[in-house]
Amino acid sequence: MYQANLSYRLLCRYLSEVLDAGLVSFENEDCYVLTAKGKEFLSRHEEYSKRCKSLEDHLNHVNNEKTVLERMSNSTNKVDNNLNRRNGNKGLRK
């Protein structure tokens, strides 16, 4: 309880929820065990977390590429604008 930084009240609430869900069972006076359903839940949650992390990493990569492209586009636009000003907009219409 203390290592998990939970109050006794919150620990009791969480323990009640996992017991009601069938994820944990009460074995004897002082021992709770993970059920087969609890083991499957943890396994599936681990896979879910890995996929979420992978998607997050991919999305960050896509956003970084978007930023690079936007910066490149803005730089290109600035160069084009400077050329247009220097040439007095002669024949450089888009």
C-alpha cells in the first residue's frame, strides 16, 4: 500500500473493483492471487500499451516531418518573394 503510494481507502476501492471484475481472487486470510482472467487482462493491456506507444511514436514522426516540410515551404516562399521584389515582379507571376 505504501510503496504504491495509495491510501487505505483507495486501496480498498481498487481491490474491490478487481475482485468484482474477476481479475484477482482471495485465496486465504492474507493472500490475493491473479486469476486466469487477470493474467489475460495484463497480457492484453501490455500489448495495447505497446501499440499505443508505437502509434504515438509514429504520429510524432509524422508531425516532425510536417514541421520540416512547412519550414521548407516557408523558406521557399520567402526566397520567391525576395526574387519577385528584386526583379520588380517582372514575368514571375504564379
